[in-house]
Amino acid sequence: MVAPIVHEITSLEQSKDERMASAPLSESVQRRLIAKFGEELLREGFDAMPKRIKRNCRQANMTPTEYFLMDIIWSYWYEADHLPWPSVETIARTMGKGTRQVQRYLKRMTEKGFLCVVPRYNTHAVQITNHYIMTSHHCLKKFLH
């Protein structure tokens, strides 16, 4: 019997008890993933991105850096009805860039129509991490060519 692989992506801002996970994959899917990647790489989970986006990002005028940033944001998207919200600092740390540079990338991606940034505020009206929307028809139609 194969140990269950759980699609689990963990935010650096979350404690272990706050991690979100979906149901384990079927045993046949688990075997195929282990055969491709090995158990060590799958231990922390995985995330999915449509192949059409991967294959058409250059035709959609997305730079490799913008693709990397989008992939990082999507790795924090746990459920369809809960928008991803990694902090700029988390994104910068993952990319090996400064926070100001990441803010410029986010602004450029917004201007190009790849994502919408929705500021979030706590109960004291202080801005906290943003929500990111990359699934609107406007954003995704760029990849349908």
C-alpha cells in the first residue's frame, strides 16, 4: 500500500495546525507521481497549473519572471473559493528578490491584465496581505491563443 500523498501547500505565515490540505489522491495517481518524482519531492505536496498556461505564457507576453511570480501565488491557492494571499515578503523571499522589486512585478502584471490585486485590511483598518485574482475571463483569455 502506498502512503497517501496529500495535496498540501503551506504558507510560511501559517502554523502547522493552520495548514490546509485536500483529500488524498487515488492510489493509482499516487503511484504515477511517485514514479515520476519520488517520495522525497512529494513529501511537502504539490500544486497544479493548466498546461495551456505553461505553454502559452510567452505568446501572452508574460516574462519568465512574471510566470514564476504567478506560479508562486498560485501555490498558495488552496481552494477555488478562497483567493491566495501570500505576503509580498513571502513572494520576495521565494523569488530571491527584494520586496520593492516584487511590488513592481505585481504592478506590471496588473497593468498587463494578468492579475488583479485586492488589498486586505485588518479590523484596525491597517493593510495586511493582498488577495490575488488571476482567474477572471479577462486574465485567462490571454492564454487561449
